[in-house]
Amino acid sequence: MDGLRGDTEFLCDCRAMDYSLLVGVNSSAGRIVVGIIDYANTFTTTKFIEHAFKSIIESDATVQAPARYRSRMLRAVRAYF
């Protein structure tokens, strides 16, 4: 979890958002392996406008500012793992 916190903090500092967590199983080592993928999107003015518009329509819009996206990701990981 410490690694994920650090990685998401780095992505937040770079204003990255809309990334995903890939989870796999290393059966030979008997452990779960995780990695962050698909992090090419940054929170630009266009994304801000999209967030504002979607927030009117949805209570938990998918487009979030980087800090909120990070918090939501870490909260979901804690809930599932």
C-alpha cells in the first residue's frame, strides 16, 4: 500500500488523472501483483469543464481533480484489498 500511495502522490503532483489499477496473481510466488496503468490523461482546463458539467448530472462524476481522483483510488483499494 505504501508503494501505491507514493505512486498516486507522484501522479497527483503531475496532475495525472483517470488511471487504472491492474491486479494480477503471481502463482509461482503465491502473491498478488499490482501496477498502475493508463495514466496519460492530465487535468487540463478541458477536463475541468467536463468535471463541472458532469458534476451537475452525476453525484460522483468520473472526471475528478487529481487529488480527489487519488483519494478515491486509495479508498477503493483499501475497501477491496
